[in-house]
Amino acid sequence: MATLDLEKISKSFGEAKVLHDIDLAIRDKEFVVFVGPSGCGKSTLLRIIAGLEETTEGSIVIGGEDVSSAPPVERGISMVFQSYALYPHLSVYENIAFPLRVQKMPTAELQKRVNKAAEILQLTDKLSLKPGQLSGGQRQRVAIGRSIVREPRVFLFDEPLSNLDAALRGDMRVELSQLHRKLDATMVYVTHDQVEAMTMADRIVVLNGGRVEQFGTPMELYHHPATKFVASFIGQPNMNFIASTVTSIDDNGVGVALESGGNLHVPVESSLVKVGDKVEVGIRPEDASVGEGIEMNVRVLERLGGTTIAYGSLTDGTKFCATLDGVTAASEGKSLNLSVNPADCHVFDGQGRVLRRLSAPVLTT
């Protein structure tokens, strides 16, 4: 397999610039996920890597070789698209073998590769069937098998699970993670679903407006988001944000007055703010617990068995969500008192930059 380096990648369509100076270094055998909202540029960036779009500026280096001007077939990549793009009149075997037949590969080697891919993907007993006789997950595995037989240096996936139902997406996430370990391959995967990103990736690239907001491991992005955008995008349910004012600064952190009422002293570094500045305090739903400090008016309860998710608002109307124990005594239409540990909170300045936490979890690999 191979490393993948993107160096100062920019892309414009006419006057519209959709990618801005993207610099990424993807390691050999790494599973990297591009995630972000619709229109952030993640699929365009993947297509540039594949050679299906040209860069306006910058270069693509695969395994130390600059392939910026090389056609897709010479880049050593293989791409799995959102649609399965299978030939309905061909068997599973012939669908997987198709790219090798185009290359006029000798029959013995072709059979060896197809059978190996079918074994990896648990399709050996399906090789004689047509795509119409398969489930959605099996069809997606056939499409992946067609990529495997080419033995590429880098696998590219463009939202391959978006056409599947929720249960099947969960199963396929597990299968793709297992496939990565079996192939020991370099993989780049595009999705808008942050759950897919968190559960599958070695590292995640969060894109916003054609720029890289942050590149790191799932837990780095969860515990140490660089910006409010990353904090709001990573984690489910989404982080809560409470408008606040800085009231004090000392060596142990920043004191803030919440507009919804109450005060917190949050252990964060203070170089980006001064007393009187408007900031936002970020609280993850799972970091709230029943107690004193924050009053929430509950509007909707989702009883999920082991957990209860409460949706509502604070006294000033700010929306708030809390993930609580499944047997929490709470009622829709009534108030609920919650507490948070200040060490679990995040603080963002007026530009959406995070104030580095002084007591955040230490992450190990």
C-alpha cells in the first residue's frame, strides 16, 4: 500500500473557490475519513485524489510519486461509489472480474484474485448469482470486491453506505472496519455521518467551507475540538452551547456568568479572552447529570432503555439536551435541575476558537 500526501490543494469552479489550501499527510495502511456537512468539499477532494477532477493548485503524492497529472488508471487507486454500479446481466463473479478482464489479465491470475476477494467478503457462495438476487449489503460487498481485485495502493470510498437502511449501515460499518484490518490497506472514506466517522476512522478530517477545521483521531476531536464547528459536529447528540460573559481570569481558569443563570469557573487557558468578553460554554449532553446548578424545562423525553435523552430549554430559552440514566425521574413539561463538572466544559471565544482545557483527559494510543 502507500502513503497519500495532499499539498496545498485548491479547487475553483469559475469564480467559486471550493477548496482552500488543503494540506494532509495520510499514513500507510491508515483509515482516514473525510466528514462534514453537504457542500463542504469532501467529495470534490476525494474526486481530485482519484483523478476525476483536476486541481486548480497543489499536488497529490501517492507512495512518494507525484500523480497530479496522471490519469486515474495510472494512480494506483480504486474507488467505490455511492451507487453500486453493478452490471445487472452479469453474475457476481463477472462483476468482480470485470476490471481484470478489461486489463486482459491471464485467466489463472484472474480466478485467483476473484476467489480471494469473494472469500474475504464472504461472497463465495454468491458468485453465480445476479445482482438482483442479492441484498443491498451484498451488492455493496460486490462493488468493494471489484475494487479489491485491482490490488490498488489506495482505496477510496464515496459515501458507500448512504443507500442502506440504518440497521444494515451498522452491520456494514463493522464489515468495512474488519476489511481494513484484513487488507492492511490505506483507505480514504467520505461521509456526512459523524457516527460512521467516529466508529471507523483511525483519523478524521473535519471539513467546513472547503477548509480543514481539524485532523485527528476520533477521541482527539471529541475531547479536544479546535473550534466550535468541530465541537458541534462531533458527538451525538450535539454539544450544547450557552452564551456567557467572562467575569474573572486566574491561573486556574476562567470564570463565566451564564446568560441562563449561574456561574462556572472553567479550567481553561485564558490567553484568547479578557474580562467582559462574550464567550460560549460548551457542554456535552452526556456530561450533564441530575443535580443543582442548571434549570432545564423538559419538552421531550426519549426513553431508550439504558439512557434517557431529555430535550428542552434553559431559563433564557437556550436549547439544551441531556443524556441521563434510563430510570431518571423526569416528566415532559416540567423542570429538571442538572449539574455539570466545570472540568468537562469547553469554552469558545467570539471567533469560535476553543480555549485549551487544563484538565482534559490525557489520550494515549
